Amino acid sequence: MIFIGDIHGGWTYYLQLIQNITHTPTVQVGDLAIGFAGYPHPQKIEGNHWFIRGNHDNPHEIRKHPNYLGDFGYREDWDLFYVGGADSIDKQWRTIGVNWWPEEEIDYYTLAEIVIPMFKEKRPKMVVTHTCPETITKELQKVLNNGWNNPPTTRTEHALQLMFEAHQPDVWVFGHFHHAWELRRDGTRFICVNSQQMIEIE
């Protein structure tokens, strides 16, 4: 399976990346900039190419796209669990309905009552999310050294942490931080894909 990092409106580059991929599905990890003014996107992408959403996607618009996997779910044929959304640390400088949406994270009830129980039931081998569990965020921030060494815990990262504590998949892929990085923790290989980076996992 192939995973692709945040593209932030770089559709020409993204389509070039995937144009000759036919041997395996691709999953893009969110932050496509769907719904942002000035970032037109293809109405349908031919082939076995999919994406989840990040915090820089309009939740209402991205749900209409035929290549959208959904806010969360499980693909049995891939043994893959996915969860979209994340918190924007720069939301105070953004405009509601233009480049920021209050629904950028899945709501508390859905995370607690539907997403986490589903994850515990499915116990997948692979996970793809836009952000990552809170303990992994703290480890990554030590490397980034970007002034956010003690970022506030978000509801998405807390929910992902509870999921990880309940079940440790083989691989967990995420984006959001615009940095290529790996960490092994409790048997799980965490992989942060950089912006517009493409990786293939057997």
C-alpha cells in the first residue's frame, strides 16, 4: 500500500505521483485543501486512489468527493483503520468558513462512543490518521524544535492515544507535521510522511 503526505493544494504534483500506480491502493493522509478558495480540485480521481481529511480541508466539501474514504472507518480488504481530522494550532489567524472549520476534529461523542469501540473490535494491522497519538506527538515535537515542545492535547490525539493503548497495530502512518520521521513504540512502527512525500509499505 502507498501513502502520500499532505499536499496543500498541490494537485498537479499529486496527480503526477499517482498516474502510473496500478499495483496497489494509495491513501493520502489529508490536508488536500479541498474547499479552500483558489485551490480547485478534480471532481473524481480515476483508479484505486483514496484520501482522508486533515485540518486544512472543508469537512462539508470533502465528504462529497467520491475518493473520500470517510471521517473514520475500517477497510477489511486492506486491514486498515483510518481516522481523519486534527486541530489547527493557527486557527486564531484563520477565518471561519473560509480557511478554518469548527468541525475540523471529529466530535467527542463520535470518537468515544463509535470510533474507539470500532477500533478495539477490528484490531487492524495498519492505521492511517492525519495526526497521531498524544505520546507520539510529544516525541516528534522534540525533533521538530519548532517552539511547540509542549503542545496542548487535542481531543483527536487523546482518542488516538486511547486506541493505541488498547491495541498496537503493526504500522501507523500519519502526516500533519510536515516532517519525515519514524519511531517504534510497543511493537508499532509509527511513520510520519512529509508534505508531498510518497512511501510504499508491504
